[in-house]
Amino acid sequence: MPILRMNYFSHVLELTTTCSIILPQKLNAEPVPVLYLLHGYSDNDEAWLLNSRIAKLVEELNLAVVMPHGYNGYYTDSVSGFKIYSYLTKELFPYLDQLFHFSQKPAERYLAGLSMGGYGAFKLGLRQKNRYGKVYSLSGALDIGALYEEGFKRVQQFLPLFGDKDDFLNSENNLLKLVTEQADQDVTTEFIMTCGRQDFLFENNNGF
């Protein structure tokens, strides 16, 4: 089973970044189903390979796994830093789709993420309506608006990314806003969330 780590120059980020990829052992003429797997805060694209059994779990599956480097950017086009959302959705993912012949059928495209990555997965899934069949958040930081209330340290973390709380609440980064706007729309993506009761984000998930 090939496991690749790609160095990639991003015109959006204006730097060379990395991406880890697991490919099926056997490739054929049919497009390959793909899982985009997003890491949490303070990790990088190798985190899933080092800290989980992801390679073993997909060993017998006809499934590719793409693990991009999201830095600490909350998979967001930040107000004063990297444009991580645009990098993924407009540059890296379309490039890999063509390079590795990944399936374009929503039923064969999946998104998942941990903590910050859970937030990122839900945001990409909601903003790219019906692009993915299933989107999965594991202990996601889903209600960012509530996290602003944790105090000065959290606000200082979010200001360069989202602006102040009012800026965030009225933006496309606010998952609650996106969910409300799509409540009466034809959404075929299945959104799944899970969080342990002892996780520090348990109440945040409950609130969401």
C-alpha cells in the first residue's frame, strides 16, 4: 500500500507545503473513492499516520486518503494570514483529484477531521454543498462563537483568523449560520458528529 508525502508549492499560500497520501494497493481504470482527513490544532499532515491506525484500517479498501497540512489556520481564509480554505478547495484538492483520478461522485467522496479538523470538515462540507457523501467530525470545535467566550487567550487566537466575534458570527466561517441558511435546502450530504463525554469540547458539541 503506497504511502506518499508530497512537497507541493502552493500559489495560494505562497510557500512550499506538504501533504500525506495513502493510495490503494491496486489501481484500475475506475475512479478511486477518496477520504480527505483533516488534522487538529498543533498537528500536521503526518499526525494521522503517526497517531492512528488509519493506514491499517484502509489497507484492504479501495480508498485513497488525503491528509493535507492545515497549519493552525482552522481551515479558514484568515483575515491576516494564510488562505487555507482557498488553498484546499481551489488548489490542492482539484489538483489531486486530477493527478490520482479520484472519484467525482459525492457518494465516493468523504471528509473527516479531529477537533480543529472537525470544524474544518463541517465547514468544507457545508460551503461546498453536496460535494461529499459523508462528513464526519470527531470532537470538533464546532461552535467557534461559544469559544470566543473562554477569555482573552482564545480571543487572541481567533482575531487573526476570523476577526472579532461579530465579524465571525456574520461570516461564512460560522457553522451555525451555514446550517440555518441550508435548513430548507436540498442537502444530500450526511453530517455525523461524535464527542466523548470527558472531552473538553463536549459541551461545545452539545451546544452546536
